[in-house]
Amino acid sequence: MKKFLALVLAGTMLVTVPVMAAEETTKAATAAEDDNATEENKTTEGAKSSTASNTKPKEKKREEPAAPAPAVEASSVPAAVAQAAAAEGKSVGEYLNNALVTIPGLDNAVPIGQGGHVIINGAPSNQVFSLLKPALTDVSSAKTFAASLGGSVLTVTRVKASVSGFRTAQVNFYMKGIRTGQNIKVFQIVNGRWLEVDVTEIRDDHVVVEMTSLGTLAFIAMPSK
């Protein structure tokens, strides 16, 4: 019986040892395969990463918005208007506003304008009296005449209109800087002589004159009364 048990145990050991060896071999092979798979995966991932890095789409350069076209200046006007202003020797602003800002031969002229609503022969109207640049000779004459009166020329303007032959025309002239009660006389040149024209009102920024004919006017500041 003892011999039998010994033989059985010996057989069992012979069977167990190869099996264990086989298991160890299998585990080692499996581990080696896992290691190889891991390395392959790392290599593949590295390749993918490298490829992704190389094939990563280039960032689009940010395009700056195009500079806006320059705005049209408020002073821009049709060529026809600019030509008409030049024909009268005026700036576009003077032409569009029926005004005179600069006067040839007269430094520091007081700007003058006329906005219409002229009272003709005592009746209100929509008539506008146009203001034009005076002749240089008339400006020189007005300066000499003003000096003889002890005054100084504020401005000189040539006046024209689509109406004529009126008995009286009450014209409101806008003159920036004039003050109520200021001593101002207005003269019109007729055949080389300066004749006084009636001034019916002087208030802030306005001088109202009663004309009996169209022509060139000189506004003269006189000494205070």
C-alpha cells in the first residue's frame, strides 16, 4: 500500500511539474505579447500623433477688415455748384448761404448774409436779394469815404435781385457780431458818390436797410453817439 501511494505521488508530481512549467511559459509568452502590443500601440499612437501634428490644418491668418471708404465730406457739392460759386468769386459756403465772408481789399470784414423775405413797396414777399463780391475799386473808395467820416468800413456788398423798379425794399441783412444800438450808417454808391441809405433797425446780428434801387452798399461803423 505504501508503495502504491508513493507511485501515485510520484506520478502526480511528474504531471504537475510539466503543467506548471507550461503555465509559466504561457504566462511569459503572454506577458511578452502584451509588452509587444503595448510597444506597438505606443509606436502607432506616436505615429498618429506625429501625423496629426504634421497634418494639423494651418490656422487661417486673421483677415483685418478693409478700411472703410472715406466718408463724403459735408462740404462736398456737385461740380455745377462749385463752378457757379467760382464764377461769382465766392466759396461754396458763401454761394450756398447767399453770404459774403471775405471782401477783396478789406481785412477783417464782418460776415454778411441775406435770407429773403424782403418787404417790397410795403408788402411782404419771398424775394431774396443776392449778395455779390464788390469791385475792388468800390471797396477802396468806401474805405476812403469812411475815413473822412471818422468811421471804419464793416463790409461792402453788391446787391442784385430778380425784381427792379420798386419804390422801396426793406432788406434785413444778417451781420454777425452787430449789437443793438450800435451806430452804423449805410451808403450806396451812385455815379461815384456815396449816398446815405435809411437804416430802419439795428439789433443783435441784424441791420435792416430801406433801399430804393439795387447797387453796391457800404456798411460803416461810426463813433458812438
